[in-house]
Amino acid sequence: MVQVADKTALIIGVTGQDGAYLSELLLAKGYVVHGLKRRSSSFNTARIDHLYQDPHAADVRFHLHFGDLTDATNLCRVIQDVQPNEIYNLGAQSHVQVSFETPEYTANSDALGTLRVLEAMRILKLGTSCRFYQASTSELFGGMGNAPQHESTPFYPRSPYAAAKLYAYWMTVNYREAYGFHASNGILFNHESPLRGETFVTRKITRGVAAIERGLREKLYLGNLDAKRDWGHARDYVEGMWRIMQQEKPDDYVLATGEAHTVREFVELAFDAVGKTIEWDGEGVHEVGFDRKSGKALIEVDPRYFRPTEVDFLMGDPKKAREKLGWQHVTPFSDLVAEMVESDLRAIMREEGRNDLFN
Ligand code: NDP
Ligand code: GDR
């Protein structure tokens, strides 16, 4: 791996899925890594606890600071203290469905939060010495439908989350054009891992499969089984973020696999990983998934998980990233699903005191 000595990065959203993988990557490259974490009444650092270093030790390269994207003075102070060469803004209320429940907070953290970071860089005169990465999203394309989506596909946000991210996208472009910032957008399609938040559909499915397999629950309730997504592995995507930041010129890039699957296919593959074959019966809200062997209903559609406005089909065209960054995803879809199911099974078995089964 390339070693990058003497570089300091600030990761906003360090406690999230991508924050954890990116921290690992940057530490392995020799960076000093600072992360912004939110104050919480319960522990929120589980994904990065293995990276924790005693602050009293010599040569500490991983530091955490309390902070929040809704707090401009805090952002200014942390950035001033850290003096980073690279800022990765991964912080967000990142759940699309939750954004319909909390549209104002989502706008505050995801849209204005990004503006606050850019303004802090401007006030501190870091715009040209420090590079900025914005975690933009395929949700920007939303209702456009015309897959595969690429950097010039028009945007059509379909949720408060996507509309907030649209503002953040354009402010990143604007600070680049207005003030010469090295500011780039990574327009990332869905990426998952064993560290994925438990209520995103992939992790909800793999946790559900593991729980059903271990006899802890009977059935899994899901929403729209027809939605199609371009699912990659988060570990591959943080490599793409880093490559975007190493370009001499700032720019915007789609990172995607170029392959799409329905939620239904994800369910089938996840059950396949534990030797179960799913057969479907009924349509729409009445659709049920049965275990072929036992005849038991394991999946049921629950309309409470339907969204007021859905994004039906996202599939990205990663050609620009391949050609300019030399980036492409590595992990096949089937391996991603299998890794997530295995990880969730292991977690349950650890709780049961059964460490032997996977050895
Ligand atoms: P997660 O939800 O796992 O992590 C989000 C991170 O942001 C967490 O560390 C969270 O803290 C933090 N955060 C939330 N609100 C605030 C706030 N107000 N101030 C500071 N930090 C905050 O998301 P992912 O790791 O999956 O995604 C990273 C980024 O990439 C997000 O911006 C997301 O919108 C975007 N994205 C993700 C994609 C994906 O498929 N994963 C695809 C495209 C874009 P805490 O742990 O305390 O909740
Ligand atoms: P998404 O991810 O909205 O694409 O946003 P999510 O996994 O929540 O939904 C994907 C698709 O699955 C359908 N679905 C369900 N979704 C959830 N969460 N729960 C269910 O029970 C369920 N049943 C069906 C959804 O309707 C949707 O079509 C993710 C986030 O990481 C964003 O932050 C990121 O920007 C985008 O990916 C790219």
C-alpha cells in the first residue's frame, strides 16, 4: 500500500460505516487521522473502537473530537486546531426514510452542515491548502430513471435527504468555482458491509436471515421488494474517496459497480447463504416469501416501510472513475451478501457462546 507520511485528515462522521473503513485505510497509509464524533448518551464508537489509541501513548495517530455539523463554532474550532490537509465530510442523517420524519433536522445537518464546513475553511483561509470531499449520493438522481446514471445525468431528488444532499453537492461545486477550493463530490451508489447501519435494507435482511436461522425470530417484514439498487462494498468505495482527493484537480465522480439487483434478489441470495431457497407467492402488499423445504412464510411485505416517494431504479456508470482514478469495485455482489450474512450469524453465535461453528 502507498504510504503518505505527514498528512493529516479530518473525518466528519468517523463513527459511521464509511468513517470506520476510511479511518482504517488512511491510518494504513500513514496519515494522522482526526475524527469528529457526536456526544451521545450511549456509546456510538463501536465501529472504530479497535482503532482507539491511548492518548498518553507515544506517536498517537488517531484522535477523536466532540462535534456536530449543526454547530458552526465547534466546526471552526476543531478545524483550526487540527489544521488538516484533507477533510472528508461523511457526516449526515443518512437514512432516506427517516428524512421524511425529520426533514428539518436532515436539512440542517446534511445541507447547512456542509455549508458550515466550507465556511469554516473559508474563514480559516484553508480553502487552497486543505482538500475537501463531500459524500454525495446516487439519491440525487432519484426519479430520473434513465439508468445507468453518470456525472452528467440530471438530478431529481425524491426525499428530504436527497434534496438536502443536492444543496450540499452544489455548494461544494460553488466553493470550488467561486473561491478555488480543492472541493470534490463523490457521487456514491449504495455501498454496504457488515458495519452497515441495522435499518438499511441490506443489513436488515442479513440480520433477519441470521436471526431466523438461529431460531430467534419467525419472519422478516420488508417494504418495496421491486426497488433496484447498485450495491457495492464500502471497503472498495473508501479507496475511491481517497483517490478522488489525490487528484491534482478537484472534480465530481460517480462510484458504482454498474450492476443492479432488486431487494427481492438480495433476500434470495441472503437465504441461499444459509441453504434456504425462497419461493414467492402473491403480489404487492400481499407478497410472501416461503422456505421451499418447510413451507414456512419467512418474508412478508409491510406497507409501513413504503416511502411517500420511492426511488425505483439506481444503477451507476463508473466509467469516469475507472478512466481517471483507476478505480473499480473489487467485491462481487454475491460475496458481499455472503460476508454480511456470515458476520451476522457469527455475532448471534458469539452471544450464544458458540464460537466453534465457523472455525
Ligand atoms: P452512517 O449513517 O453509517 O454514518 C453517518 C455518520 O454521520 C455517523 O458517524 C453519524 O454519527 C454522523 N452524523 C450524523 N449526524 C451528524 C451531525 N449532525 N453532526 C456530525 N455527525 C453526524 O452513513 P455511511 O457511513 O453509510 O455514509 C457516509 C456518508 O455517505 C453519509 O453522508 C451518507 O449520506 C453518504 N452516502 C452513503 C452511501 C451508502 O450507501 N452508505 C451512498 C452515498 C452517500 P453517529 O454515529 O453518532 O450517528
Ligand atoms: P437507500 O437505502 O434508501 O437506497 O439509501 P435503504 O437500504 O434504506 O433502501 C434501499 C431500498 O430498499 C427498499 N426497502 C427497504 N428499505 C429499508 N430501509 N427497510 C425496509 O424494510 C425496506 N424494504 C424495502 C427501499 O424502499 C429502497 O428502495 C442508502 C443510504 O445509505 C443513503 O444515505 C445513500 O445516499 C443511498 O443509499 C445511496
